[in-house]
Amino acid sequence: MAELNQQTQKVLSEVEFNSPESYLKTLREEIRTSEESIIYLTGQKDLSNQQADSLGNSQAEKKQLLEHLSQEIATLEVMQFEGLDLQALHQQVVDLSQRYNEAVKDGGGNGTALLHSEINHLRQRMTQRQSEVYVSQFTDSLAQTQLLVQQLGQQYHKEVSLAKELASGSPCPTCHRSITEESLSQVQETFQGVLGQIMAQGQERRRQLLEIQEMDNKSKAAFHEFQRQDVTAMEDEILRLQQQIAQLEDQTDTNLLEQLRGQIQSITATLDYGNLSVQDYQRLEELRNQRQQLQSELTAMDHMVQQSIPDFDGQMKAANDTIKAKKGLIADIALYLSKKAELTFASLRLNRVAISLYDVVKTTGEVKDTFRFTYNGRRYDRLSLSEKIRAGMEVSELVKKLTGRNYPVFIDNMESVEDLANVRPTGQIIMAKCIPHAMLNVQGSQPTQSQSMAA
């Protein structure tokens, strides 16, 4: 550790590991996990942006429709009481009611004024009740659930379209890496899993939507049934009062009373409907109801827009910072292992031969076992015969040092070797050399000058 620079020493002193190799494996797994997290966050960010765009488009359409409804409502509201003096109409009703009461008194005081007043009041109530429009209490829930179902449907169709385009050699829509033949089935399986999840979520939201719609339909049916019952009850009550009036008006000028009563009813209807027909008045109420529903839907959308969106960029930056830090730590540990190996085998250092027992993968920093034998930087299988002999001599000296044994070394084909200047032998060497037309001869020899100068 002391042979490393101060920065590397400081970094490694802050981590604990028993086995550098095991710790490197753990770091690489953590890096892969962070990279997968970045891929996932990228997909979620894209999906969130698409949903935001879709929500924005839907908001724009509904706001445009709301503006159109408001304009139509404003037109009908202006038309409703345009040119009418409401105060004067109220005063006419009061004057006609007084005349009606006086006429009844002149006819013998049969007490029908109160009954007619009750009838007028019932007719006003009945008209008001008939014009009432159902206002759903589930508007907000329906708007939110329908929006979620719509978004899930759009997401599902998008994923289906992407899944159809999956092919070997094409980029993955999620991580943008090229899809290989081996990974194609896995990518397709992943997309099928995502589609299954979206389908399950969509079905659940659809079930909730159907339940809300069912409750809303029941509530609407109950509203119309109660409305029908109320109108029927008021019609029956009006009929009963009219029959009672008919019995009391035998001695009264019925023509005058009917005329006054008709005028009162006409002015009362004008106060309610204004210049609008019954159909226009019902249309106005329907438009107001639609406007209220649109406003509720837009409020629900605004609430969804205001919900906190995860900080995808911040999370991806944190993951990238983690990857960068871990890769730096891997580089420091690899430096530590390299220095350790260098110090361990310093006494066994060879002259021109180099043997590597591991490689570091540049893209991942992974250390892989290997065996690489070179002589002067060239692979062993590409050496000439003389170079292989020289390389073998260096290895034989290394084996002697490792085993602690000093044994003779036999060298064949010495006629192919000019010298053994790359090694300094430590024991007996037996060299076989072929000389044409010479007799077999064995002779001793002292180390040559070139051998004594071996580096």
C-alpha cells in the first residue's frame, strides 16, 4: 500500500475488503445495478413527459369546449331577460293579485283567492322541478378515473407498437442498446411483462370506472324517479284545488277570474323563463350542468399536474455519480493489485519474457484470468525457433527460482541459435548442435563472453 500515491492510499484506506477480487466483483455488480436503474429512470422520465403532453392536450381541448359552452350560456342568459323590466313585472303580479282578490270578494267572498294562490305557487314549483337537471356527485371521481384509463390505454398502445418493432440488430426502445440474437427473446419477454402490468392496471381502473358509472346511473335514475313523483304529486294537488275552486265559484264571475288568473300565470312564467321557450330554458340548464362537469374535470387535471413529479434527472445524476465513484475505486484497486503483483514477483522478473495471468476489461474494469506469454512483446506462437529457445531458457531459470532446485537444462537445435545473451544460466547447460559431416562429439565449454554479458 505504501508504494501507491497518496490519493490512492487515502481512497483505499476508507474502504474495507478481505479479498480485493471479491470486492471488485461486488463493485461491478453494483455498477450494473446502477446502470439498470438509469435505464429504468430514463424510461419513466420519457413516459412521464408523454403523459404530461397528453394531459396538456386534453386540458387544452376541454378549456376550448368550456369557452364554447360559456359563450352559448352567456348568449342565452342575455336573451333570457333582455328588454324586460323585472321590477315592473313583479308589480304587475301584485296588482293583478289584488284585483283577483277584489273580484273574488265582489263575487260573494267564496275564498278562492287563497286556493288560486296555492295553485300558482304549486305551478311555479312544478315548473322549477321539471326544469331541474341531474348534477352528478361523482363528477370528480369519474373525471380522474377516465383520465387514468385514457393514459393507460395510450401507454399500452405505445408499448405494443414498440414491441412489434423489436428485431435483432435494432436499438432497444428502452435502453437504446443494439438488440442481439441472444438478447432478443429476453427483451421481448420484458416487453410482454410490461404490457401485462399495464393491462392489469388498466383493467383495475376500468373496473373502478364501471363501478362509479353504475353508482352514478343509479343516482341519476333515482333523481328522475323522485322528480317524476314530485311533479305527479303537484299535478294531483293542483287538480284537487281546481275542483275545490270550481265548487266555490258558482256565484262568481268566472270569466274575469280566469282572465286575471291567466295573466298572473303568464307574467309568472315570464319571470321564470324570460324570453326563452321551455326548450331553450332546459337547454340553458343542460349547458350549465355541462359547464360544471367540465370545470370539475379541469380541476381534477390541475390537481394531477400539480402533483410532485419525481426528480428523474437528479436520481440519474446520483446514479451516474455513484458509477463514476465505483469505477474510480475499481481503478484504484486494480492499481493496488498490479503493484502487489509487481512487488511479489520483483525477484522473479524476467529479461525479455513477460507473462500475464489476468486482464482488466476496459469497458467494465472486470479482472479476468488469462495466460499471456510474450517475448520482446510478441506472442509465443509467433516466435521463430531461436526466439522460442531463448524464451524457454528464461522460463527454465524462473522455474529454478520458484522450486529452489538447480538442475541441468538440455537445449536442442543450438545450430539455430547464435547466442543466449538474454539469460544468465545458473546451472549446467547441455547444448545439442548439428554440424554437417561431423562425428558425434561431447565436449565441455566455459561460459562465453556473450553469456556473461546477459542482461
